[in-house]
Amino acid sequence: MFQNSNPVKTAWGSLRKGFVAVAVFSLFLNLLMLAGPLYMLQVYDRVLTSQNIDTLVALSVLLAGVFIVIACLDLMRMRILGRLAARFELSVGAPVLGAAMRRRVQGEAEAGENLVEDVNGFREFISGTTLTAFFDAPWIPIYLLVLYVLHPFLGLLGLAGALTLTLMALINNARARTPMQQAAQARGRTDALFRISDKNAELVHALGMKSDLVRRWTALQTDAHQHKTRAADRVASFSVLSKTIRMGLQSAVLGMGAALAVIGESTAGVMIAATIVLARALAPIDQLIGQWRTFLAARGSYRKIKKLTEDFAEAPPNLNLPRAFKSMDVRIAQAGPPLAINATIRAIDFSLKAGDILAVIGQSGSGKTTLGKMLAGIWHPQRGEVLLDGSPMSKWNPEDLGKQIGYLPQDVELFDGTIRENIARFSTAIDDAEVLRVAREAGVHKLVSGLPDGYETRIGRGFFLSGGQRQRLALARALYGDPFVLVLDEPNSDLDAEGEQALRDALLAVQERGGIAIVMTHRPATLQAANKVMVLRNGNQTQFGDKQDVLKVNRRNVLDKPTQPAPRQSDETQIIGAAL
């Protein structure tokens, strides 16, 4: 049964048992921390008065043993937190990545947002020293009670100091929250500009944009640093003030203990022990104030990734449908990008059957790319539907649908990995025979065989390859797995004559094995392999039908224009030009 629970909240809840173990270790750790004050109490009140060296040695050996146990407990506590942090990161990594990709598909990704940094930041919060302060904080009343047992006045003074520092921590949280959020947003903008400038460094260099972009980035960076500095100044002010108050309280306890010893209500050992106990009591509060920025950043990261996985949760799985093999029917009354106000395409109505190759032609901005994403199942129409064998694409499980779709976008992206992995879509069970088949079909086998490591060549993002080479590798990736529907958006924009021929051969191979191919193109050369043609104009389907019928209509349109020379039978460029 599908569970509609938040994966981030579930991952955090799964750490509960580990946190219980950390709390148990913290219990014994804080109890053993009282050994230091007790040691000082015994030394001042027994050893110095009795002048007994044997007692001093015994107490020192016992304290050394306690300190070894404390070190082991603290080490175990930090190791547990480190493993809990790793478990949390592994548990939320895949859901966050999936939600981020779903958000990107829906067009709602925010520029400059770094979700990896958010996950890593919260992991470091779990494994860091800030969280240990939260586990030590519940023992503050125990230390204050020990102070009260030593003397009521010392206990009251310690309580007043703890309340003062706690109030300061709350004020610090209220005053630093807004500047921290503003600093994070400003940092996101600077990071976004930095990444896009770095990615397009060659374009920036060619257009002489470097100086202007550097100035813009510097201005954004300055704004980010202003917010960050304001937040840091507020946190630092409270941190310094808290340290000053803590040192003052320690001196006050020392002075009060001395005064009580002078009037005979206490001893020198009580005075020293009270100073150590107070320092231990106030340490978690002081640590939290000093690392409040880390806590605020971690809380913001947790809320961000939790909200992301809530807003873009994985949909319940649909019924497993059989693999399509017969037809594609497109009935789109209105469609466009997910966040578009106006429809990009309208009145699209056509059907294709197994073995059809459709060439979609139209001027730039006519809606070809939008239509291609609808046909590939990336976007869904606002009004209408795309059906495979009579079933709407929206009713398919995305993974199952993806195995039946071959998609080649205009902007080709290759992933960090080997050529073999890229062609096989990073499948966990790569079919090497299929990789070789589609590589030959896409005309890229000779290119890959000439590389030093062949199909095991690591290509990163493919930047060392030419545009045509990347396009042909992406074509092989689209063909992998013998998809029923192949959607190619300007697949020959970077291809040479050899690449054009390989593309036509690949389309004919899809036709021969009973698939459907749809090609968005400006080039009439692609029409040679097509048997169907659609003309898009301003987002509307103006013509659709068999290639010869569409060409005949547009040849007649050309002949009707007296200023145009009569076209040759094969002059598809001029004929299709009349349709646009």
C-alpha cells in the first residue's frame, strides 16, 4: 500500500532510538562530570587539612579513571551521532532528489537553491557539537541543584545566571532569524549567477560579458555579505555578552563562596567546587549561543527539504499497463509549460500508428518544443490528453512510460559517467548487445571505438565532445531499449552529412520494427524518412496528413502565387516554405 508520509519527517523519526542511546550516554557523562568538583572538594577539605598524601594519590587515580570513562562515553556519543547523520542523509537523499526533479519538470525550481548543501548542512548539524549541547542542556537543573546543596545562596546565584543566559538565547534567536533568512536568499542569487557564468564561460568570453557579469556578481555578493554580516554581528554580540556574563558569574560564585567561607557557613572546597559546577551548568547555554547560526541554518535546511518533499511528493503508483505497441492519439485543446499563463499550443488533433514517422515543421516559436515535451510525457496538457494504445500518458507510471519513450531534446546533456552508462540510461542491468546495436544505429559506434577507452570512456558532462558527437550519443541513448515512441527535437541541428544519414537510417529502423518516430525539424532533409507531416503555426496545427498529400497542397499554394517559379517535384524546401 502506498504510504503518503513525508520521507524527511520519517527519516528524522527513524533516528529516535539512536537519540535515546545518545541521551543515555549523556546521562552517565554528565553524572561523571561531577567527579571533578567532588575531587576539588575532597582535596581542599580533607587532603589539605589532614596532610595525607595517600588520600590524595587515591583520589587522583580514581579521578583519572573517571576521566578515561568520560572520554570513552563522549567518543561513543559522537560516533553514534555521526552514524545517525549518515543514515539521515542516505534516507532523505533519494526522496529529495526525486522531489527536486519533479519540481524542475513542473517548472518551479528556484534559481540559486542548493538542496545538496541543505542536506549536507543538516547532516553536519546532527554529527556536530551543536546537537550535543541540546543533550547536555536538560542536565542544567541537576547542576543547579548541586549548587543549591552546596549552599542555597550559590544555587540561587547560579539559577539567576542560567535564566539570564537562556533569555539571551531566546532574544538572540528572535533577532538573528530574519537576517539569516535574508542572507541565505542573497547567497542563493550569487551562487546562481556564479554557476551559470561558469557553465557558459565560453559564451561570456565571446560576447565580452565578463566584466559586466563580474560587476553584477560583486554587487550581489556585497548585498549577501551585508545581510550575513548583520546576522553575524548580532550573534557575535550575544555570544560575547554571554561569555562576559558567564565569566562574571563564575567570579561572583567564587566571591560568594569566599565570603561564606569567611563567615563560617562554607569551606574553601565548597568555593572551588561551586565554581566548577557553575561552569559546567552554563556551558551548554554558552555553546548554543555561540553556535546559534549553525542551529538556525540547520532548522532552515530541514524545513526547506521537508516542504519540498511535501509539495512535490511522489504520486501513488498507477495500475501497471501493458507495453504500448499499436498507436498514439493526440487530442490537445490547450497546453503549455506548467507555469505558463497563456497556452503555447492549441487545437492539436492527430493519430499515429505503429510504423509512422511524423515530421513536425514550423517556425521558431510555433510550439514544436512544447508539443515534443507533451508527446514525451514530460508535461501534460491543461485540456486534452495524449494516449498510447488508448491509455492517457498521465495514467502510466513514469518509470514504465519512460522505458517506452525515446527523447532527444534540443539542448543535449550528458551525465558524469562512461559512454556505455550514458547510452544505457544508467541502467543497473546494462545490456551490452543493446548498447552496441543502438550505437551502430545512431552512427556513433565508429566514434566511440576510436576513443582510448572505447565505451568505458568517462565523458563527464560531454563538454570535450563536439555538438554533433553529443547529439549522436544522445540519439543512441534515446534508441536504447527499443522504445515504442521516439521524440526528437531538432535532432540534426549540429549534424554533418554523415550524421544526417545516420539519423535517417535510425528513423527507418524504428519504422521497420513497428515504432513511432516524431521529429521536430526545420530541415526538409528529414522529410525524406517521414511518411506523415504536420505543420504548426503560432501554436496551432494547420496541416496534418500523409507527406505526399501535404506536399501536394503546398505545391498548389506555390503555383497559385504568380511571382513564385514553379517548383520541382523534389523541391520540398520551397513547398514546405509555403506552409509556414
